Amino acid sequence: MTASQPQRVEVTPKSLTGLKDTRGESIRRQLSSDHGLEISEVRSITGYLVKGNFNETHHEKMISDLFCDPIIEHGVVNQHILNDSNIFSQKPDAAIQIGFKPGVTDNAAQAGLDGLKTLFPSQSIDAEVSTTMTYTFYGLPDNVDCQWLANQLHNPMIERAIISDKSSCANNQWPSLDFPEPPVNIFGKPATIDLEVEDDTLIEISEKGLLALNLEEMQTIQAHFRNPTVRATREKVGLPPMAPTDVELECLAQTWSEHCKHKIFSAKIHHVDTETGEDSYIDSLFKTHIMKPTFDIAKKVDWLLSLFHDNSGVIEWNPDWSLCIKAETHNSPSALDPFGGAMTGIVGVNRDILGTGLGARPIANTDVFCFGPPNYEGEIPEGLFHPNRVFRGVHAGVRSGGNESGIPTVNGAMVFEERYLGKPLVYCGTVGIMPRRLADGRESHDKTPSPGDVIYMVGGRVGSDGIHGATFSSLELTEESPSSAVQIGDPITQKKMVDMLLKARDDGLLQVTTDNGAGGLSSSIGEMAELTGGAKVDLSQVPLKQVGLSSWEILVSESQERMTVGVRPEECQEFEKLASLHEVEATAVGTFTDSGDFHILHGEHTVALLPIEFLHDGVPQLQLESEWIPPTNEEPSYPDVNATEMGGVLSRLLARPNIASKEWWVRSYDHEVIAQTVIKPFCGVNHDAPGDAAVIAPIHGETQGAVISCGIIPRYSDIDTYAMVAGCIDEAVRNAVCVGVDLDRMAGLDNFCWPDSVESEKTPDGRYKLAQLVRANRALDDVCRAYQLPCISGKDSMKNDVIMNGEKISVPPTLLFTLLGNHEDVRKAVSSDFKNSGDIIYLLGQSHQELGASELVTMFRDECGGGIGGKVPAIDTTRNLALYRDLTAAMRQELVVSAHDCSDGGFAVALAEACFGADTGCSVDISEIFSDNNGLDKWGMLFGESLGRILVSVKAEQSAEFEAAMVSNACFRLGEVGVGDEISISLSGETILEASMSALKQSWQATLDGGGA
Amino acid sequence: MVEIPQVAVLTGFGINCDLETMAVFEMAGAKAHRIHINSLVNGDDSLENYHIMAIPGGFSFGDHLGSGRLLGNRLRFGIREQVRQFVKDGKPVIGICNGFQVLVKMGLLPGDDDVSLQQTASLTLNDSGHYEDRWVSLEFNSNSPCIWTKGLSRMRTPVRHGEGKFVVPDQSVLDQFEQQQQIVARYIDPSDKYPSASNELLSYPLCPNASMRNIAGVCDPSGLVFGLMPHPEANHSKWLGATWTREEIGDDWKGEGMAVFENGVRYAKENL
């Protein structure tokens, strides 16, 4: 057994000329930037608590070869480094130590343990490590409450903090956390749940158990256990014949959760439209408006390989390679623990790619966030974090998860809106690549399991973390939301597993693979068992993080970094050898069968026996009511402004968080690992202008590319979700067109995040919200058909509501549309920045008086009240597509030197951003545009967000050829890229907007500057 | 004379630039092999089968306990003599980004004549306090014995790190490295006239991490072992440049970064 007292290691940076305590300094700057709190100095001490068979003889090696970098750090064992006056000559005003709570993933500790095993193989067999971080504060203002300070530095849901205040510090009483001992789990035998009870009690069972099952679903389960054949079979295997075990009920709850079964998208909807008089039934929005259009398109093209049924959708990219894409949301966990929630989001969606077909390699990430306003000054309901803190945490989680996994983050967006205060939306997407065929001839997008294949669980172990994630995300967030649903990802364990499984795939060792996400083993094995017609699993074989977990906990735990794979019995030895080389845990836990049952044992005892058909197809269809009554919104009011003041309007618009530069945040994502990123998040002479879509060339040295773009405009939902969805899709396509996408090979992803839209006491406006969903789906259907843009995968998250202290905050209906397209030759890709003075500027596409819910009127509303108007941009897919085709052809002839889409903030914002890229101004005349469009005024022209518009520039000597190429489209020559700092826009001989580019750029860059160097 | 040099590109434990590092060596005319470090430790394979060793970028062990530290220990304690022999045999070694951090933490860089694997310098957190991905300009020391940078003057590459600040305990150590021409690559302001590399610390973000004396890369006294924080392999083709859409590019799309790998491969061909 391990020695009783852990060894305490403490490490702190040396003070050398030119060397800072950067961790402490970062905290100091953050407190200053977020709270205006000025502290003269913050220092940091990293602590390690080491349990194991160690004594004084090991200390020196432990310090100098492992925990402490002898060049730049001091380290001590079993002493307080704060007592060493050579290192800490001054007593701090406060010292705060942060450590994890028991059972929370501590990645640094795991790394430390690995290091101990390298240095001391024999002492480390039972070793355990945990880490702490201590901050010491100097020049802390007297009025600062240390508890408040500690709260800014830790999240009590996952971390512990202890404080030494000024007097404790003066007395050398230093904070010193104990080793976080997890509580002892007592293994409980499976319980039997009696369902022969009143309906009220059925609901109570569901609610108390966090099962998220409604009455009808509970009754369906009740009915299953009344079936005499079922009872007879159960008796034979030694199960209670007339009632489910807790294992079975949990397994059904996970499998039938909204999260896994998409019950609202599958519901039968009675839809009434008070505007048109429509009164109709829709049998599944998903089948009607998402699957059907895609399958209709699939009849006409031959490159759609895998649609809807796998962890991601797959397209053929060329004869040698396929591409796949998936996006997920991780909203509820990110609200409770922004860092861990977002990190598990990104590494989770990476596993969807790894679990597609026989395994794809993740090659690009996308991140789209919706937060409350970063400068929000109103009340924050108790239990929620300030949006700024959510932002920092989510960003850090995605940065850490993506960067450490070696996957570039190439595209994304950030949206700020008050209604995201409750639940932030954290969309994480991943693109994968897989060989079209494996060496043995199998197509790698197909799974090929047979009965008899051995089921392996690979990667991390199962713990009590992450229990009830799937059902929890199917409920609104409340004070009672369980902390067990929150986890921290471990990218390195996952990276080792990715390397190993892709090698196993290439060696032909995998027959089937899927990830363990929502619902854990229950879902992963349950889903794959459908392919062979059954599975038999022994939970006692599953490796655990801590002993004593009950059967149902092992089955549904969503502990991260795990895949489930199927391997032929004769290839198991080779598979296990590969796992051992990569130091990846791979454990056989069962076999696939064709028995028709999901048969779960714990040791010798059967603990669950559920027919596969009942498990997957037994959930009853919801019947829902939808009613559309068009909303009325007050018209906005526009101020009287001269040209300079109009420049001021543009400047304020550029400073809005939705439009402002995100460079400070995005630059800390690795967007170039894999050495394939052609069009990056940044472009322009100073590398700081915004790119539109990403272009990657994933095969090194080859010039075929892939385009990744997205569209998101939740503002429009307040007027019409049809327009919102149409706008999103057009934005994604427009962005892709700007870089030169191949319009004949594009695929889409729809990610819906909706507020609860089932009418109930909690949601009296459920019919309206459901009608919003119906209209959104109809737009998706219409626009995807028109653009021949099949949705190949997607996801919905339908309960984005928070109820805290009786107050409900619901997100606005939000769609993220992600596009993955082909690029024929990346050497012809186009970026958004203007290139050289003298180049000719054109606006392509028609401008209409469509300011409804635009960023401009939202700004006026925020500044001085007024409405958001009613005329939201409408889509004309025929006109837009014709323009996109002609522009794409012109790009292939290399006639276009820049292209930037007009979206948030409209034409004027696009013009300013293209100028930022050239570090120059310009002078344009927009008179011609007015001749073409009735009813347009200067506000609509400058800041309206009409769809289908792209701002391009062309070399003067190629302008005639370009104009000829665009002759069938709306194409307006506006002027030239200029020199100097002035931007001016004139109309009928009068200057209506003038501004200094450098001033505009400053306001654009200042809003979201995260602080620091 | 080696016709096609065989390159061991190490992988495992969070190394993640292995595929592009293999690609650039193949583009430069070598044969690249992806070698899991454990297969060198367990004896399935040996470094003696290869002519060049490359430790690619990545996030080995999540950078916990200091970037490169734990992977450096795996090499220092797991295959110590193999590594020493490889260097003593006069075979080239390159470490990029996390690979550079590994070489520094295990003491192979800046190193010494005996290949004693004693750490004498370190790489620590950027002064900015955060990880970042941005393009920088490098200038190479034309008097350096480094075989990887022969004939190179300047190069544009991305840096992608949070711990790239090169530090030593005492400035005299740097003087000594400088005297031995071991300071191979420095961050510079591309608008300054060549040569402009200097000891005067450049402002952020020209020197992205506040590295002492703007150091971006160093070699060992022999010039065979080279490590740098920036990623030359990420500029293997001109379409990967930060501003390539603003430049007139003829038919030659080979990126500036390739010269480093071509130098290494040429050296192996001519000397091994």
C-alpha cells in the first residue's frame, strides 16, 4: 500500500533578469481587465501532492528531474516555499490555493504520474498525484474581500480554494489543501423498479431519477414489462420478470433521451398558420425537411457516401479520399463549467469523426459561440456566471482541447446577445479525412461488424464523472443541475487513442467503431448492436477510475476519451499489442451477437436484457401543436446625420461585439497545424483582416482543397425564423463563394439550438416556438434544394432554457449552418483583403431596403430605444446562385483579386474590412446602385444586410473582362482602392460617409481586446 | 554516400506535427518513417537504422510540468545511449517547436561536445502569457556551423506556441553560445535591412515570446543538432504563406521553409 502522508512538492519561478512569473502576471492582468482591480504583483506556486512509496532519498531526483525546471524554477519538498525568505522576501497580503475536487480530471497530475513512472518505475505502481496552484498577492487593496477574490479564481463546482488572509500570511500560515480523496463508492446490487404504480408515481420516478421520460414513455416501458413473452424470457435469465432493473431503466432513458432520439424533430406536428390559413400535419420535421431533400439530391449526384446514420456525414472528395464533417453543441456543461464543458465539447466531436465508418482522422475544427454581451452590466441571476467569464472559460477550453489534439481551428464565429446569458451556445465542429478504401478493399465509411466480433472499450476509464449528461441536456438548467454532468477533457489520452486506432484501421484490424459520448456504453454498444442484431456485455470487465461503481453507473457514465470498437477474435492479439505500444488501455468487454437482445451481465449475473428493437424503435412518437402568428415589431428611428457623423455610425457599428475583431481570441487557436491552411482566419498586409471561409489543402504537396464556412444570424428570428435560416445558409454559401468553392460539390450541416418548444406550464408560448421551428425547417428544405446543397449530418439541442430563482431565460431560436465544399485548385483561392491601390471595386448583387433586425437597427435600439423593424432580408436563390456561378467562373480565370461577403453591418462594414486588409482607404460612389433599386435609402444601402451580395476587387487591366463575365448579374463599379487613410462614400455628388481608416480600425480592434501584451 | 536518407520522425504522447514533418522530408528527397518512441525503447526498432532524426511539434504530455519535459525524460532515460550514439555518429537531428523544447529539456541543445545530456537552458512561457499562432520573420546566422541552415538568410514561418521564450540562468552562457555560433535563428523586423539580427529585444509581436536576445533557434557545437520554435515545415508550399494572395507568384510554388529540410537531406546524402 501507499505511504500514509503524501509528499508535498512546491515549485515557483526564479527571479532572473528578463524572466517573469508569467502565470501570476496573467492573473494580475486579468483581474485588472475584468474588474478594474489593480494589484502590484501576483506570484504563482505550482504544487504537487504525491502519494506512493517515496521517501527523502527520492526528493532530489523528483525535484531536479521532474517537477522543477532547474534552470528557471525553485523547488522544495515537504516545506513551505513561502517560508524561504531568499525566494519570497516579502509577506504577501493574501495567498489563495486552488485544487480540484475529488474525482475531477486533473491532467497535470496524470502527466506528473507518468513522469514518476519514467523515473521511479518500482515506487510508482500505486502512486497517485494531485496538483494545486497558489497565487500570492502583493499590494492588494484593503477593501478587497479574499473570498470574492478566490471566487474569481476558481469554480466551486469542480475546484476547492483555501485562503490565507493578511494576518495568516503575516504568521506564516499558508494555504495547504489535502489530497482530494474521492468518497468510497459502495457497490449496490441492481435494484428493481416497480412500475405497477399510478401515473403520478411514474412521473415521480422519472423526475427523481433524472430520466427525462414523459408519462407516455413511462407507460410504454410499463407495457413492455407486462408482455407475457418478455416475462418468460426474463425469468429464464434470472431477472425480475415483471419489472425493470435500474440498469434497464437507465439504459432506456439514455437511449430514448431527446439528446439521442431527437423526439421533437421526429414528432407528429399539428401546424396552424394564422396568416395563410394553413392547417396541416407534419410527420417528422427531420424526415420531411432534412432527410428528404438530401435523398432527392442524392439521386442526382454520386459523391454522397454516408448520410445521417453514422457519427458524421461522409462525402467522396476524390477517388482516393473521403471527407466527413460533424458539429455538436455542449451548452449545458459550458454554462456550469465553461472550461471543462467547452473542452469536452471539442474533444467529443473529434471522437465523432474518429467514430465515423471505420475511423476518420480529424483535420480541422470550427468553433462558434453565442454568449451574453461581454460588457453586460445588468443583474446576473444567482448560479450563473458573467458572460465575460463564460467567454474566457469556453475559449480556454476550446483552445486547450483543439491545440493539444493537434487539430487546427480554421473557422468560426462569435455572437453576443442578452438571451444567451442563461445558456451559452458552444458549437464545436470537426472535419475528418479517410481513405476512400482500405488496403483490404473495404470502403472506410462503412462499418462491417459480424456476430462473434469482440467488443473493446478503448482509451480512458469509467468513473462517476459524466453520469446523466444525455438526460441532463434534455432538461432545462436549474439550481439542482448535477455537477456529475460536468467533466474536463484529457486531450493527450485521446490523442494517443486517435494515433492507435487510425493505425489499427490502416492495418485492417477494425470491424466497427463508435465513440462513447452521450449515454456512454449504453449508447455506443447499444447502437452498434443494431448492426449485428445483438450484443452481450460484462460490466465487471470494464476498467474503472474508482472501485464500487454500480452496474447502471458503469453502463451510462459518459467518462471521456473512450471509443468502443469491434475486432475479429483472431485479430485481438495484434490489436492488443498495438494498444500496448501506444500505451492505450483496450479491454474486451463483450461480444456482438445476433440474439436480438442487448444482454448485460455483471460478472455471472444478468443485470439487463432489452430487445434491440424495443430499445431503438420503442419510443412513442410525440404529438405536438404549432401555431404561427406573425410577430409585430416597432419600426426603428434613424437620426439625422452628416457625412462625418455617418462615419461615426460606422465606427460604432464596427465596435459592436458581433462585428468587432476577434483576433485576440482567435490567434490563440492553432489554425495551421498539419501544414494545410491556405485561407486562414486572418489575411491582409498586417495579417489582421478577417477571412471569410477557410481553405485547406489536406494532402501535402497537392493542390486540391476543401472549403469550410458557416452562417449564423439569430437576430432575424425575432422577425421570422424562415428568413433567419435562409440568411444562415446564404451566408455560409456566400462565404464559400468568396474563396472560390466548387459549387457542384458542397455539403451542409444543420445545428439547431432552440428554446423549449413544447407547450406546457413552463412554456406557455410553446406553440409559437414550435411554429418557429417549422418555418425554420421549411427554409432549410427550400434553400438547400435550390442551392443543391445536401445536409449530410446535423444535430439539435432543444432545451436551451434556464430557470433560476423562478426566472426563465430562453435563447433566441438559433441555427448554425456549416458548409464543407471542394476547391479545385487552392492556388486560385481568393482572400477578402483589397490588394493594390488602383484596383477596381465592385459590389455584386442587389441591395434592398431590408434593415429589419439588422445589426444597425439593433444598435440604434440599444442606444436610444425603438424597434427592430419588420423587413428582414428575403432570399432569391435563383438570382443568387446565378451570380455565384458566374463569380466562381471568373475566379477560375483569375479575374478576381479579392472577394468579401456583405453580412453583419452590410456594405459599409464589408468595405471597411476589405480596406483594413490593404491598410489603405478608398473613395467610392454608390449612385448607380440606387438606379436599380426602388425604395432604397442611404441607411439601407450602407448598412442593410440584403443577401447574395459580395464586394470584390479586380485589377484595372482586367476590369473589362470581368464586367463581361458578370454581364448577366447585378454588378456595380464603385471606384478604386485608394491610398492614404480616408474612406469616403458618395451618392449623387454628395459625400454621405467619411472617416479615417485608422480610427475605424482602432474601434474595430478595441472592443474584444483580451488584454495583455 | 547515402542515396535516399532514411528519416526517423518520432511520434507518440501528443506529438502532432509528425505527418507534415514526414511530408517535407519526402519532398526533400528522403524516405520518412513514423516511429513510435516506444518501439525504440522496447527494442523493436533502433535509431541506428536511420540517418536523420526529427522530433516534430506537438503538445507531448499536454505541456504539463513544462513543455517537452516529460517526453525529454522518456528519451533521456529510455534511449539515452541510442540518442548519444546517433549524435556521436555525426547524424543530423532536428527538433521543431515541441521537438525543440524536448531537445533543450533533455540537454541535447544547446548541448556540449560530449553529448552529456545536461540541461543548460530552457524554454518557458511567452511573456504575453498565452499561446498564439502568428507569422514571424527569422534571420539565420551565416557563421553558424548549423548544417540545416547553410546558405539561408531570412525566412517567413508561423510560430505556434505558448512556451517559446528561450532563457538561460546567466547572460554569460549566452555569450558563450554566441561565441560558438550556436545561436542560429533570431526573430527580426522584416522591414529592417539584412542583416539585422540583434541582441536588443524586439517589441511584441515581432519577437512573439520575448525570447532572450530574440533567439528562435539554436544548434549544438557540432552544428548537427538544430532546434527552433517556428515551423519551417508549415511553409512547404507558397499557398501556405500568410500573405501569399497578395504576392505575384510565378510557377514555382515551393515554400521558403523547404530549404531547411533540403539542407538536412543533402548533408546526409553527402556525409553519411
